[in-house]
Amino acid sequence: MTGLIHIYHGDGKGKTTAAIGSAVRAAGRGKRVLIARFLKTDDSGEVTGLAHVPGITLLPCDRNFGFSWEMSAVQRKAAAVYYDNLLRMAWEMAAGLDGGPGYDMLVLDEVIGACGLGFVREDMVIGKLRSKPDGLEVVMTGRGPSDGLMECADYITEMVMGRHPFERGIPAREGIEY
């Protein structure tokens, strides 16, 4: 099987939902799936739900750096070190470079946004994508992918916001948006 690269991007709701759906589908067919989440905490409904799905390993996101626009230079540097290490660990596990069996699918949720904010080096992501194991399917989400990331992708799906309750002052709801 040849693994391909997916990008779910845009300003609309559904990027993470689509990636998680792909992960559940793969696990349902006996594939091993690894999920790493960037720019998020573990306080999200999918974390609890995915813990019950055989075949899916979800790396913990145990650091919260707050909103990027409120971070100090020190916090931004700490976030960059943390997310860079998370990417390295996830890639090594997914590719079997850590001595483990490797995975069939790697989901990098919000890695595109982490690249855009300078928390993850985009050139490192692109280098890893270009040298990925043949059978590894990689799913990436986030807003504003660069041309370089888009060139690596086999699937590109844009979620476009037509309407969102946030525009009417309705905050994110537990179990729906997180």
C-alpha cells in the first residue's frame, strides 16, 4: 500500500473532525494510527472518545501555552521547543525509527497552524514528508498552509466557513467545537 498525504485546511469548522474520521476509518480496518495534536490541550471531546478506539494511539498534549497572540517571547520559545519535540517524537514513532513497529497513519492535527506561527519548522515537516516511509499515510490540519506544504499533498480539502455561531456571539460549545 502506498501512503499518501492529506491536508484539511481553511477557515471553516471540520478540519479536525475530518482528520479524526479518517483515523477512525483506518483503525476500523485494522490499521495502526498515531495522532499528535498541536496548539490544543487534552480538554477536547475527541481525546476521551479516541481513548476507547482500538488501534489509535493519541499522544498527550500536556502543555498549555495559551493564545499565541498573548504569548511573551519566552512563552513562544518554550512552545516552539515543545512542539518541535512533539513532531520529532510522533514522526519517529510513526516511521518506526524509535524501535517500535511503526504506524499506518499519522495525524498531525493543527501542525499547519503551528508552522505558520513559527512553533514548528516547516522545512522540517516538508523534509519528513518527502522522505516518509512508503506505507505511511499522513493527515495534516490547520489554517493557511504554505505553497510548499500544499505541493507535498495528494489530497487537499478546504473547509470554507459559510456561517458560524461565533459570528452571533455564541462561544465554542463542549462536545461540538471541542
